[in-house]
Amino acid sequence: MSIPPVTAAVADLLRVAPLAEIPVAEGRDPARVRELLDQARAGSQEAFGELVTLHERAVFRVTLAALGHRDDAGAAAQDAFVVAWRKLAGFRGDAAFRTWLLTTAWRKALDRRRARTILWRRSRTPASPDDGDPMDLLDAGTATPERATIARDLAQRCRDEIRRLSPKLRDALLLAASGEYSYGEIAAMLGVPLGTVKWRVSEARRIVASRMEPGN
């Protein structure tokens, strides 16, 4: 039985790539990262610069998931790296460096999100239509030309439906759909159990897909 093009296109938009089941507290970094960490702890800014280069994409996509706006996300990513440099001496390796850094980035992004929300409420200025664009994070995959055409028509509606999700569901969905992070890393960033992350992702996809069914 063939899948209706609209249903298939929605599935493409909300597809969550298979993610590795990496334990949150695994704490094993690649040898090169451990070497750079030792040098950075000893004061090497060059070594820390290499750590930034290795992780800047993952950190930026974390802050983008939280903030949506690229300028805000870039500023939050910079904040995270500054904090990481200042607190590097206290990093004991209880979790992988990447997990620790991503958690720091998520917290800095949430700080900005809260501050931005307070500013909007005080000024009564609505968010820019370009803010919080989920499609910047969703993996487009390899849709057929037919699906790609339909997906373009559905993209704006999908954006709106993802924005309508509660922050908890939206955050989990965007982090998982980016394909950048294991569920263990997402659990560490959000500060919730692994099972909760999986439920939130599944529930977010179910809600968005049901709202986008024909006739809704």
C-alpha cells in the first residue's frame, strides 16, 4: 500500500535520525580531546581553541534549538565557550567533555531565552516572525521531488505547529531531529531521565503530525 504524499512529506519533516545510546556518565573522550584538555587546563589557549573548533557546530546547534534566532544563538554559543574556559579547571571528567560543554551551552541559551521573554513582556513587542525557525534544525533527508514540492508547501505550517508545542516538547524534538546528539546527551542537557526524553520526542512528533493531517 502506498503512503499518501502529504503523510510522507510530514514524516520527512519530522524524521528523527537514529541516535547512539551513549550513557550520560560514560566520560570517555577521544584521545585527542583528552590531550587538548590537559593542555588547556595547563593554560594553553591554543589547545582550547582547537576544542572550540571541534565542538562549535554542536554547540551552535544546541543554542539554535533553544533560541531559534541565529544571532542570539551565536552570542549564547560564545557565552558557553567563555564559561567553559573559565571553569575548565573544575571539569573532572564525570561526563564526556562534549556533554559537559553542551549542557553549559544549553543553560546559557535558556538564560537568554528567559531574558528575551521578559523583555518582550515588558515592552509588549511580539517576537520577530523569523525567530525560532525549527526548519533550521530539522534534517531535510533525501525526499523525492514530489515530496520535496509538498514539503515546501507544508514547511510553514510545520514551523507553526512546532512553535505551538510546549517548550519541553519542542526542545526535545528539535534537539533529537537535528541528528547531532545522542539521547543521553539530550537527557543531560535537559536534566531529565533518558526515558523522559524519548517520550517527549515521540509525543511531539505525534502531536505535530496529527495537527497536520488533512482536514485539520
